[in-house]
Amino acid sequence: MQELGEAVGLSPSACHRRVRALEERGLIEGYRAVLSSERLGFSMQFFIEVGLISQSEAALDAFEAAVRDIPEVLECHLMAGQSDYILRVICRDHEDFERLHRRLSARLPGVARIHSNMSIRTVKARTGLPL
């Protein structure tokens, strides 16, 4: 609160009150630690486009429930466009990715196609809204 107060010209106690009010209104959803995937041994990142056989509500619900149980899937987005979903996954190496790819193909219900894209490096990453 000291640093925030200095940056915005308020006392630490005034900053604390304002931050608490933002939390209570739901504008601040939480705080998180961002871990280094590279230092934890996950040196590869992929964006996987998934097309489903059906886009029925039951098919979407089944896919989403199954993907929540795969720890390597960091993000899953329902999409408009060519793919039904885009997954962001991390892997340790090529063999790890092959195992994951087989698991995705075999375990995720209703999958018609999978198209994988390997990230060479992250150019920009944000965890919040532009203010």
C-alpha cells in the first residue's frame, strides 16, 4: 500500500480503504502468483484448436467437463469461427506433448479434429485489464 500510495498520491491507509472497497464491489477478483513454467520444467507451450462433432449443449458441456480434469490445459476458450475451442497447454518436451496429444484425442468426448500450434516465444502477456 505504501508503493501504491506513493504512485497515486494517497496515504497507505487511504489506498487500503479504496482497494478494500474495490474488492467488496467485485472489481478486484483476486490476487495470484505467476509461476515460471520454464523454471518448473515446462519449456513448451501449444495452442490447440479443437473441432467437435456436434455443437449441442450436451456436447459442449461434456467436452468442458472433461478438459477441466487435464492439468496441462492452462486455458480453454469457447470460440466463434473455425474451431469450437482453443486450448493453451504446457509440456516438458516433445514426448510429453505426444502423450498429451494422444490423451486429448482419446479422452475428450466428441472431438472431430485437433490442430496444434507450437508457441516459439511469448511476445506479450497480461494478467489484467488495460486501464
